[in-house]
Amino acid sequence: MKHSYTLGEHLKFIIPSIIGILLFIVPIKTEEGMTIPIAVLANWVQDILANQLSFIMMIIITITAILTVMARIIGKDKLSRTPFFQNLLFVNWFWTIARVLAAIFAVMVYFKLGPEAIHGEATGQLLLDSLLHVLFAVFLFAGIFLPLLMNFGLMELFGTLSTKFMRPLFKLPGRSSIDALASWIGDGTIGVLLTSKQYEEGYYTKREAAVIGTTFSVVSITFSLVVIQQVDLEYMFIPFYLTVLFAGLIAALIMPRIPPLSRKADTYVNEEAAGIEETIPENHNAFTFGYDKAIKRARRESSFYQFIKEGGQNVLDMWMGVAPVVMALGLVALIIAEYTPLFTWLGMPFIPILELMQVPYAKEASETILIGFADMFLPSVIGASIEADITRFIIAALSVTQLIYMSEVGGLLLGSKVPVSFKDLVFIFLLRTIITLPIIVLIAHIIF
């Protein structure tokens, strides 16, 4: 039976959803190139607070560590009155130690204490004075405005419309197409946050959340541009980005069908979660059924206070839940990459493979292949000095399609509720490398 809705109910879905699409998905042209309004707002805040952000992030990370230790001391039950803070602050021992370590690192980096390995330009400063500035600003606006994408029916409409191809191709619910779109045009971090929230609310199973978080949190157009500029090939941005998309699509078709992702349980975060109804009733088509569900979802949003409260909680969740993980794990990974030959050794098996594929400077290129696990920017930083254009192109494209890097998406996934372990991330990173490398090399040989 089709329903008739009031004008107010239509507008309650349409207006917030359009604002959400404009903020997160519609690209706009700026002096730096194409980006989305959320990224513009984030850059604006970074410019205004440029000299204070390192201090602010150090304070946030330190307060998080102190409150986490206090939560451990007073016990979980004492926090039961505020479930939000109970979940945020009472974490297992591994994350408690990681948060304390992050606070120690942040203080050492900010005041330049201890060995240079911790506070050097290529390690601690890269995180505290650069990446965490970006995360602070992106989290601030993404957190506040995420409810516009999630709570007013847009997911329901898009989800119903995309189910026809998302299920057969990627074994995923249609609504995950929004996560992918927001990542692609906006930022991979936004995709992970969206996925984590959707999983917590019972819209994705463990397997679906793991697949979306590790396969669809694609690197944004903006960041890809930064990578290609780093290797001095910005004039090739269009063929570069098309290569990345094609290789990423092939990986997205294969990854959900093989372990470790295929072995994740198809169960929800809790017993009450019912998932999503995707069968279209007889008297509806995909659009009318999706629209019907969208209006019913928008109806549930009753107060502006609730919207602000949820946005504020999102921001705290990201700042306090994610930033310490990035600081602790990201710094350890960067120190290993910078001060030990570990990644050079790990890259050795790739030398004969790259030589077989006729990639010039195979030895130099091999050193960049696995270092992307520490930070996505490292391969293009190290590979920038290689003389062959084709090799720099391959290094840049591979670093973007590998997707799992500990200083951002990897750290975010571990800090989020998405059910993936560190071991899972290592395997997924290696599999994505093995799948996408031959595709990228083949396309590079055609182009050059």
C-alpha cells in the first residue's frame, strides 16, 4: 500500500538530505582543484588554527589517556549512566595501553623530548604537526554533519536503488554505495566513520562492515592529487586516477569472495539489529519503495537538540577514539619504516617480480611496495627520486590502491567498531598489493 505524506514530511527528508549531499558528495572547484565543501571547511579551520592545532591534539590525546585510565580504575559499572562515555572510555587493555602510549608520544613530540626517532620531521612531527591537523578538522565537520547523510532517509533511498548491482557484484547492501561515494569524493576517513556508525546501528553485518571498511574506503580525489604531485606527474592525473579506479574495482570484486573477509560472520552487532529489508513489495518499484523507507526514517528525527547531540558525540568519538590510535600505531610504524631496514628486506621478494614485469629500477621500486602499510604517503615520498616516469607512476598508483595504511585508514579501522584485527589488515594489505600490482603495471606499459 502506497502512503500519502504531508508536505512537511517530504521536506523533512528532502532538505537535510540535499544539504548532506552538497556537503559530502558534490565536488566543487577550488584553486587547489576539485574537492568537497566538508574538505573546504576543514582546510579553513586548519588555516585559522594552524599554530594551535598541534597543542590542541596533544591535549585531546592526553585527556583521553587520563580519562581512560580513570575509567579502568573506577570500573565499567560506574559509567553505566552514560552509555556513550562508557563505550568511549572503558576499552580493553590493549587500547588502554595504546592511548597511554599515544599521550606519552604526543607530549614528547610537542615538546621535542627524548630521541629524534620519536619527534623527528619524518616521524612524530609528520603525525602531530600534519596528519592530526587534517584529522582534527575533517572529524569536526564530518562528525557534526554526518547525521544529515545517515538520519534523514538518504541511506534508505540510495540503498534501495543500488541493491540491484551492489548485492551481485560486491555481496553488499545497496546503502554501502553512499559510504564509497563519500570516501571517493571526500575522504577515506569519512567512509570508515560512516561504515562504523552504520555497523553500530545494526545496518551492516560483521562481514559487510569489514568488507566496506577495508574495500570501499577509497582514497579521495584530493589526496590522490597530492600523491601524483609528489611524484611529479600531475599532468597525468586523469589516466592515473582512472587506473586507480579500475584496479580498485577489480580488487573490490575479488576481496569479499576470499579469506579473511569471506570468513567473517554474517551476524549483526547485537541480537536486536534486524539489518535492512531489501525485497521490494509487489505494489512498489525500487524508487517508490526507497522513498517510502526514506520518509519513515526522516519522521524519526524529532528534535534539533538530538541532531546536535549526536553530531557532538560523533566528533568526540572520532577525536578521542581515533586520534590516539593513529598517534600510537602510526608513530611506531613510521619509526620502523624510517630507522630500520625492515621494509627494504620485506620488499626483496618483489625485485624478481618487478623485473619480470619489466619495471625500470626494480630494486628501488621494491623498497616502496610494502612501506605503504605504515603510511600511504611514504611510497611516493621515497619513490619521488626514481628517474623513470613509468616506475613513479606505478608506485603512486599502487600506494593509493593498497588502501590499508596504519597512519590513517588502518588506525581508524582498529580504533572503530568495525570487526577487523591487525592480522586481518596485514593480510588484506598484501592481497590488495598482489591483486592490483599486475593490473597497474599492465596499464602503465600501455600508457608509457
